Amino acid sequence: MTIRIMLVDGPHRGTSEGLLMDRSFEAAAPAPGETFELDSQAYAFTGTSQVEEDGEYWHATKDSIELFLWLKDLSSATRAHLLAHPNDPVPTEMIAELVHSGQAVASDAYWPESDVGPSGFYLRESVQQYLEEHQPLER
């Protein structure tokens, strides 16, 4: 069975042309977390796909599959805002959704007892970097 692959990040981000994988088993779809290597870069299937005119493409990421799935599960408004403003304070109305999703937010206050108050709550640096690197692909 041959499947088509769409790379969602990494040095080949957005690439799908010519990325085919022959599989030795008959599973209908690659399992989330199943890995492969391309140009010495490890990728993992996300468990998501998109249908194009020439067939179905299975998404693969070089980064944490957990962050990929977390971002996918956010509301479209929250996801769009975080992708547009990854390093900005998280709007108050989005904090509850992020905490409920399992993503921690932190204050920028150095010492809460002596600071007037935080100027905002932020995602941790690794998540900010992930969001910067995963802007939507232009299609």
C-alpha cells in the first residue's frame, strides 16, 4: 500500500510532491506517532490528513505530536490568535481554555507580593517557539 505524505514543519515544510511511502502492511492509515526519516530528520505521523484533488495526504511533523494535537484541538479563534501573536500576553478570555487544555500559562511578575501585578500571562517559551514555527501554510 502506498500513502501520500504532507510535511507540516521542518526543513521540508509544506512539501508533498513526490512524498510517497510504500507500507508493508495493509493499515488504512498511519498510526499517530508512527515515525519515518527524511534527509536525516525524524518525522512522526499526526493521525490527521487532508484531501486534495489527487488524493489523501497524511500529515507528519518533526516536532512534538502532543503540541500539534493540542493546537489542533483549540477553538479556531484561540488558535488563530495564538498563531498571530505567539509572544504576546494571552488574552484573559482565553486563559481558561488554555488551562483546561493542559497548557500552562505563567505571569511575568517577578515577585507577586511586591509587584503591582503582572502585565499579562504568557505561554512557556517552548510553546511560543512552536507557534512561531507553525504558521498556517499558504495554499
